[in-house]
Amino acid sequence: MLRKTAIILATALVAVAMLATSCTPAGPSPGPADPDAEPDYTYNWRMTTAIGSETDLAQACFELADKIGDRTDGRVNVTVYADAALGAWDLTNEMIQRGDIEMMAEALDDSWDPRIAIGYYMPFLYIDYDAQRRLCEPGAVVYRLLNEVTRGLNYRVLGYFASGVGGTSLTDVPNAPFDPDVPKGMKTRVMALTACRLTYERLGYMVAAIPFGEVYSAITTGIVQRQQGGGPMQAWMFRDVNSVWLHYKDYIEPNWWAINEDAWQSLHPTDQQIILDTIQEQQQIQLEYVAEMDETYMAMLQDYGWTILIPTDQEWETMAAAVREDVWPELVPLISAEFLDEVCDELGIPRVT
């Protein structure tokens, strides 16, 4: 409890914390570690997530940081900054490439390379946690494809936190919420990703890309009526400004644990393996709990007075068909037909051309 309090306090005083850490270099020393020598360094690293400190994702990051420190015998000490304290998710994606921060647990920004979308937001591709696991574990197709791309951006992904089956939270129930051919008459915040914009336009919404840290005030002031991204866990963060949850099941949110490539290469192979294994362990813990987590947060929202709406199988298939037919062809040239073909083959589903 004392450690958690200290972390949250550090988040609130992030400007002071960042100034302090800048006085003494905390990052990796130049060049790769010598695999034949014993590890001889002490790193004080930062991990960021835009998600609120009260959420399961942030708590998993706190646990992960503790385990890494313990298992490396204090050679790698990680301080977690939640609540977008070091910046919104798109900014921290840039920071990790530059090495301004060493680790993150974030959505992956495909503005740097559209192919990244295959491992983050490809709409109505799958809604099965087992399918996500098979695609995203080390050596699997999405894990491999993502790392092919991110290595060129100076970072790598090591594992993910399954953050829930996606949907949207709203102020009111829109027109025909699960009929993609009916205009909804509402404006929604979407993540600043081409796939998100095209998907929710096809589902009948007017859209605006708004940074995550500004979404709460945008809903409060009426700029938008809803927010897209994440599962019921994310909706809980907007419980006082929204009152409806539409469980679109357009994707499963993976917040990826990633590390700056220079930081990774500075580690002794022993510590690389410790960090990879620890992240994979945390990933598995979450996978065993995530379906229950979705149900828990939806029950919490309902108890808070929210309306919860879930599409029937036929409604979902209708939305999926519309998005695959009208949106996927616009995404394929960006994502890479070869990437999408590999994933669809792994899932055993036809690719709409």
C-alpha cells in the first residue's frame, strides 16, 4: 500500500519527478551489454500508461514493475506513471521511440506505420480471447509482424494486457444502435486512427479524433456525446459523464507492453529473459481474468445506473459484414494485404477484397 501511494504521489508531482530523474542519467549506457560478463548496472526506468491509476491495467503495471525489480535483484527499477502523467498515448508512442521513456503499456499508434493496425485495431476481425492469445503470443503471427515493424521505429513489443472487448460509452441511446445503415445522430470521439474513423463512420456516427486526456471535458462540454476505445474498464472512467454502454465488440483492446530498443539492447541477456518472462506471466494472469473483468465492469456500470446494450449474433454479423465489405478495402493498402492474409489464414476466416 505504501509503495502504491508513493507511485500515485509521484504521478501527481510528475514535473518534479522528471526533473529529478533528469539530473542523473537513468537510461541505458551506450551499446549492448556484454553477454559474457555478469550484469553490472542499475537502471531507473519509467513506464507510462494513459489509463487511470484505479484501473486493472495500471494495477497490473504496478505489479509488473515490482516483479521486475525483485527478479533482477534491483538492477532494473521501474516507476509507473499512470493517468497519462507523462503524456497522452500518441505522445508516449513517440517518446519511447526517442528513448525519452524506456517502457510503456499503451495503445500502439499506427500513424508511424499503418501496418501497426494489424496488432491493435483491425475492426471486426475477432472477438475471441483465445484467438487473441493465439495471434499475439511470442512467435505467433501478430507478435512477429508487429515486431518486424516496430524494430524500425526503435522499440519492440514484449506482451500485451487484454483490456476488454471494445464498445462505446454514450450520453444517450442512439438511433438503431446496431444497424450500420441508420445514421445515429450523434458525434463521437474516436482514437486518432484511420481504422477507427472509417469504422464508426460506417456504423453511422459523426466522428472527431480527440486526444484521450481531453475526452472527459469534450463530453462534459457537449463537443461529443460519446467516446470509443477500450472495453467496459475504459467506460468506467467516464461513469459520471456518460450513461449508456454499447458493446459493439468491434475489437479486443490490447495495450502493449513495449520497450525502447536501445534500452533493451543495453540489458544483459539474463535480464532480457527475466523481463520477457515476467511480462508474459502478467499477460497470462490477465487472460485468465479478462472475461470476468468485462462482466464485472459492466455490472458496475449497470449498478451505477447505466443502460447496457449488447448486439445479438445476427446484429453483430450484419455490422461485421458492413465493415469488412466497406472499410477493410480502404485499410488493406495501408496495413498490407500480406499481413492481413496471414492473420485471416490463422483465424480461418475469408478476407473480403
